[in-house]
Amino acid sequence: MLPRVLRNLVGTSSMNYSIPRALVIAFGLGLASGNGAWAQSAAAPGAAGAAYQEMPAIAPIGVRVDRYLPLPHPAAVPPVDPAKGYRLQQLGGGLYMVTDNGYQSMFLVYDKGVVVVDAPPSYSAHLKQAIAEVTDRPITHLIYSHAHIDHIGGAADLGGHPIIIAQEETGRLLARSNDPKRPLPTVTFKDRYTLKVGSQVLELSYHGVAHEPGNIFIWAPAQKVLMVVDVVFPGWMAWSGFADAQDIPGYFEQVAEIDRIPFETLVGGHVDRVGTHADVREQLAFMNDVKSATRTALQTTPVGVGMDAADKANPWAVADNYIDRVVVKCVNTVTPKWQSRLAAYDVFIWSQCFAMQQSLRID
Ligand SMILES: [Zn+2]
């Protein structure tokens, strides 16, 4: 039967189990009706009960994994010298990537100095050493890709007083954080900023909220290198929740936007290598598969199946049960095609499907 509050809300006293419009609207629930058998469980209230039908083999969030899926391309990664803690990769034309095979940043050498883009704290203590392998010129500029501490929290390790450039939203967020490890930008911009130093150029542009407000595209036109952090993960599953995207529709648009830029090398800020257009298209294809699987699941999953009768008076529980079964369907639909194509697929597929249903219901 309907929760009493909702029964009153929709002005019906029907004893038949049906989903009130208010609940449909509140949770964006699918309208298919359920007639599955109620699962009887001896579990204590609130404890895990019997598994959902067709529960995926991939462990959901909160369940320990004995052994993760093997990585599909373990041999392709250039190693990091443990004594140095980083490796340097030439991107051409005086532009270099520094990475510890988990994080990525860049620096650009020009006739009088060096422009650094991001300073991940995981190796920022060695950034000056990495630059010194190439040049003894001083760091004159520092660009923040975005405000997150895991990408710029090593800024103070660079020393000196470089000109710090960021999008104005990044400036706002950093002012709020008031973190001495992330000094405030000295120059902010809204839409575009072109940094010309000697004969070198970096074009910074803002394409709206996807991962985080203020997250920018950094384009080196001469080198045909594009750096966009925390959006595309070449060869890998994105970090959970589409890389913690604050705006998932914006995130989908931004991945497509990245593909339209004529780069030859993409620096994504994470994982063990740079990316190509093929990597961007692969990720977009995966994302669209998750979206389509989730949309179908939202439309075809009956509400309330297998629930204890008493729990049907609890709209949060009804929604939780429905969303769980939508996510189960999404994982089952996407897994056969993608589990061997994206490294660490199993680690975050539940999170991607969960984030997708949330976005499709309410965005
Ligand atoms: Zn981030």
C-alpha cells in the first residue's frame, strides 16, 4: 500500500500497490508495475538481505574485493625511477609532462623562464629537480588547471613568487579554502586568456562546469598539446562518479568538446600515459553506453519488487530499492562490452551507473 503521507498527498486511499505521482515526481521513478515475489529474509532490519535477481559478479560499493580484474595493458607503461619519484616526458617544442604514473603536470620552457601547469603534491617536492634536468631558468608563471588540492597542493613547494593564473571560479574557491598550500591566483580570467612568453604561447579557456567550476582547457597550439584535468582518463575507467563531476550533463559535453580540438597529445592529469583522440572517443562511447543502459533501466524497472510490505510506507526505502535495481541493470548491460577494454573497469562501474541514474532522474 502507499505510504500514508503520500496517499494523502495524491488524494487516494487505494489499497492496491501503485506508485503515487508525488513519488514518481520526487524520485523520477519508472512507471512499470512490479509483480515479483516478495523476498523473505531473516536478516535483521537494516542489514543486507538476499541478493537482487541477476546480481552482477562485480562487487558493489562497500564489498571487499579479493582480487580486481587484471589491467589490460600493464606492459605499456614507462616506469618511474623510484629514486626520483617522477618521470619526464617530452611533448615537443619545449613542453614537458612530469608524472608519477598517477598524476600528471606540465612545464613549458621559454627564453627567460619556465611556466608550470599544476603542482600535484604527490611529487611536487621533485618538480624543481625535474625542471632542472632541462633548464636552469626560473619559474616565472604557474597555471592552475582547477582548484583541487590533489593537483595544485604542491604550489608552495615551487618557492619564489611566480605569477599565478587561474579562471575566476578557481580564484573564488581558493579564497574560500584559505589554504597556504594553494596560494591565490594573481591573475584571473573569465572566458579566455592567452599567455605569451617569449616565442611560446598557451591559450587558456573556460568551457563551463563539468568536473568543477573553474576547470580550464590549457592549449599549446605550437605543440598541439591539450591539457584538461580530471575529465578524460586514457585507457582507464574514469574515477568514481564520472570523476566526481559536479555537472554530469556538462561533463558529457566537455568530453565531446575535447574531441573537437585538434590536439595530437592529451594530458589528462591522471593515469600512466597521455591520450589520443581514440582514447577520448573510447571514453565517450563508454559513457554513452552507461547513459543508454541507465535510461532503459529507469524506464523498465518496476518499483517495489521484492520489498517487505511494511517498507512500502517508507518512500526513501522504496526509492533505494528501485535505484539499486536500476544500477544492477546498468552494470549488467555495460559489463560484457567494457570490462576488458577499460583498465580498472570493475573498480568504479557501480559508481558510474549510480551517478548516471542520479543525473538522468534529476538534471
Ligand atoms: Zn579535480
